[in-house]
Amino acid sequence: MKAALSDIDRYIAECEAKAEAQFAALDETALFNQRKVLDAFRSNRIASNHFFPSTGYGYDDVGREKLSKVFADVAKADAAVVSPLLANGTHALTVALFGLLRPGDALLSVTGKPYDTLDSVISGEKVGSLKDFGVSFDKIDLGADGDFDYPAIRAKLSKIAPRVVLAQRSKGYEWRDALGISSLEKAFRLIRELRPDAVIVVDNCYGEFVERREPTEAGADVIAGSLIKNPGGGMAPTGGYIAGRADCVAAISQRLTAPAQGAEVGSWIGGYIPFFQGLFLAPSVVRNALKGGVLFGYALSGLGFETKPEPGAMPKDIIRSVKFDDPKLLVDFCGLIQNASPVDSFATPLPWSMPGYAHDVVMAAGAFVQGASLELSCDGTLKPPYVAYLQGGLTYEHCKIAIAETIRHFNEMPALRRRNGP
Ligand SMILES: *Cc1c(COP(=O)(O)O)cnc(C)c1O
């Protein structure tokens, strides 16, 4: 049963041949986005003094100001807050929501249940959640086809007037495809028509630089996300961002620090090089991760596993979901990704009961930056249908090596249903 290495190489070469048109399209998007980022650096006249550290209050911190300005220009937004003081994506989204919502306001999600970590933010009991502050929450699930449920949105918005409408671009931990920019644009047009005053906020995690436009170019008022995902380019050591309409970002800035201080304070002694450099690299690194995901899609579907998106489809975020239908295969797969990582390759991920999750989870995260998921990483919940969420890959070559090792391992398992594998 054991396939020779050359068979595996040949199999991967076949997968690459199938991916040719997708790879070419991803290269074109990367070129487009690289130019957009470079132009933002040039028009903002970025220079080495913008990389300097700051201390204390951080008054007149030009690095902080320029980083935010460059990011805003890339997202075609009026303003942005890009900061290592935002602990993660959840924090960025939390600051955005608390900055915009007031007691008595309603928040409506139009993409079903928001990302898991937002549950406590929105409706946690006695933790200072939006609910604790008197903000109500409602959601509209996506339709069976994975797209927005337009009739439901229409019906709901004729009844309630939410202050904030929230949409999540990525698939999160759902077995569905991510939403493309054109789908978002269509839904936002309807929401705008029905409720012109609602502020449209997009959880943009995992979506940055996947397409040529960000949601701020498609009708969203505010986007927020994490710098240890796509826009940090694998270089940012921490942080988050919020970008959008001037009045919205101004309101949100008051929550970021303190009322009347907003984005005028906040220092960073570590200096800003990795944030600028990471943003500059991001279009290219995101493309590498996307190519890796497409190759994983072909390679694993050829072995009989269902993946999302379908191998032939263009990815709309950097996550590749793989259905294993078997807890052992899921844990094995995470182990293979861990062993193929540059950091902690010797570790074996085991399922554990993470606080806040109903089932055990297993994670592979052999990353330079703790938890960074633009680096090749993978996680899954120990419940049927045992789906692995694989994402990232700083280089395409790294993904390819990890794929070869995965295929070799699975080939040695006689029980596996193989269709077209090596
Ligand atoms: C990662 C992610 C977040 C925020 O997660 P953090 O781990 O706090 O950075 C929010 N929404 C989605 C869809 C995400 O993928």
C-alpha cells in the first residue's frame, strides 16, 4: 500500500495542474492588492521615522498615526485605528460595537450566529456584555444556499430598526462557504435601502486581501479584524484594526482609550516596523496561503474527503474546511500539520476541553507568533462531522510540504476510502 515518494510528487503535480487557472487568478489579485498597498505607502510618504517606538501617553506618535492612515487608504476608508493595543480580533470587534451602540439600541446579525468569541461580548451574563448594557440582539440565518436570506432581511427590517447591522465575511466554525464581496455588496444595498441610518459593521477576519476590494468599498461603514491574521502579513506580533466612515471611527476611538482622548493617545515601545512591513507583505502572503488552501482542497478531495470551498471554486477567505467524519483522522490531521510546522514541530496536539466550548477541541499551531493563523494552522471540534479548519501558510512551499506529508500518512492507512489518490 505504501506509495513511493515519486507517486506522491506526481499526485501533487496533478493537483497543481488542476489549480492552474485559480493560481493565475490569485496571482493577479495579489498584484492588484500589492499595488494598492504600495500606493498607500507612497502617497503617505512613509519614512523610517514612522517606525520609531513611542512611550508613555504617546502624544504625537507619528508611527501610530501613519500606520492608521495607510491602512485607511488601503481599505478606501475615511479613517482607521490600527493598533498593537487591540489585543486581538475579538477586542477590535468589541471596541467597534461598544463604540457604536448605546443602551436601548438593537444589534442585528445578518449572517447567522456571530463568531464564537463574540457570544459573550453580545449576550454574556454579568460580564459587561452588550446585553448587560441594554443592547438587544437578533440574528437572521443565512439561507440554505449559504447566501443572505433576502426575504428574511426585508421582513425583519420592516419591523425593527437596528442601530448596527453585523455581517461576518468568513465562515468561522460553520460548514459553509465564506461570503464574497459581491454578495456582501448586494445585501448591504438592500439594508441601506430599508434602513439608511443603520451602521453596517463587517467582521472582516480572514477576508483581507482575498479579493480586490474590502467591504468598505462595497457599502460597509466599518470593518474590523486581527493583525495576526491576513493584514499583519505574518509579521505583526499582535494587534487589531478598525476602519471605516469618519464619524464611526471617531465614535469607536472614544471606546478604544477614553472619551475625549480617543486615538490621540497610546504608545508602543516596540516600534512599528513589523506592522508596516507586515501590511506591505500581506497581499503576497495571503495569496500564498490561498494557493496552499486550493492545493489542500484538490489533494484531500482526491482522497475522498469533502472540502469547503469545493476544490474548483475560488476561495473567499483563507480557511479550508475538511470533513473527516472520524475523530481519529481529525486528530491525526492536526498532528500532521503540527509536525510540519517550523515551531514546536515535535509537539503532538491532543484534544482538550477549552473553556467556553461544549466539546473537546484539537489545535495545531506551530507558529512564530502565538495563535497566528495566517501561519499554517489547523483546528477542529471533536464532534461529528469532525471538520478540520485549516488556514494560513506564510509560503506556498511550506503548504506543499505539509500536503505531501499528509498524503504520505493517509496513504499508509488502509482503511481510508481513496478515489483518485496516489
Ligand atoms: C479570528 C476571528 C475573530 C476574532 O478572533 P481573535 O482570536 O480574537 O482574533 C472574529 N471573527 C472571525 C470570523 C474570526 O475568524
